[in-house]
Amino acid sequence: AQKITQTQPGMFVQEKEAVTLDCTYDTSDQSYGLFWYKQPSSGEMIFLIYQGSYDEQNATEGRYSLNFQKARKSANLVISASQLGDSAMYFCAMREGQGGSNYKLTFGKGTLLTVNP
Amino acid sequence: ETGVTQTPRHLVMGMTNKKSLKCEQHLGHNAMYWYKQSAKKPLELMFVYSLEERVENNSVPSRFSPECPNSSHLFLHLHTLQPEDSALYLCASSHGPQGSYEQYFGPGTRLTVT
């Protein structure tokens, strides 16, 4: 079974509107972390936002917020006021467990977001 | 230079060539990673180094050989590659292999094996 599922291969949004990118995850660990990365066509993966499994509040970073629903095992990324520069691939990733082996990030297949003018 | 840099950005090599990819991080991190990104597949972790010691070798074929001479530099030595090894190779670094530390990525090397 996939550990990270991103069901939207592609999404379109009008400039200045908000968009939600879906991510569901599968883990039996109590302690885990969820990350979102942006990958423009240049190739570099850019860290956007992090949510720990014990964090009670949803993470926010500027125009990015993470809608964390633990019971549903979902960690959707919300981008408000979309900009043309937001057009890119977006990856959800998860780090599981504690201790010496919790450096591994498992990535989803990504969602290609296109912002239309 | 800031962040994580990778050279070369593009590489075309034949199956009998030997080449190396270089990664350098300017963030004071002590963990470094190699990832492979193939078309239509999720990112795959290849190697992890923590304080210059390899802590993970994710069942990678021996034609890929990593080297970490210090905490700022990471190499991936390539020899007798196959066409299916064509991919984007991404280097990343973080404060440590443990914890909630985010990984910072370089721009990648686009490798084509002919």
C-alpha cells in the first residue's frame, strides 16, 4: 500500500484564488511528520511547510497552510491568493517514527499545479 | 554560494563512461542525502550520510558509489550505467538525520545515459 497518496495528478486555479492540494497518508506510528515541497520546472525541491503529528494547531507559513485532519490521515496543502509563480509540482512527504531511522522521507507522486492568469 | 549546490546540472554519458556528481551544502548541516527522481515515479532515497558516515544504502546497485569526505561535500560516482538510470539526481541536507528537520534540496543533476 502506498504510504503517501496524492490523488490529483493535475490541478488548475485562477490567479488570486485559493487552491487545496490533497494528501492522505498511511502509518501506524504515533509520532510522524508531514512535509510539503514545491518543485518548479528548474528541478529544485523547495520546502514549504511542516506539520508534526502531535502539533495541535494547523501549520501556516505565509500563503501556505496545512489542513491536518489526523483521524482521516489527511494533510492537505492550502495555497491562498495563488500567483503565477506558484505553478509547479507539489509533493507531500512523510517522516515516520523516532530515533535513529526517522530521517527517511517517503514522497507521494505529486500534483502539477497550473495557475492561470 | 548559498544553500545546496550541485554540479553538473546536466550530464550525458555513455554506458561505459565513469563520471561523478558533486553536491555541496553551505548551511552547516551534518546530514546529506542522494535521491533519484525518475519520470512518473516518487522520489527514491538512495543514500544517507550522517557526520560523514553512511547510515543508509537503500538497495542501490553497486554502479552507484557515494563518497562523503566531509560534512559539506557529497559525491556520487557513476560507472557502467544503464539507460534506465537516466533521471534527475537530487542532493539534500539537513541539520541531522533525526527529528523534524526539513531537508533542503539542491537543483539536481539531469542525467541521461545513452
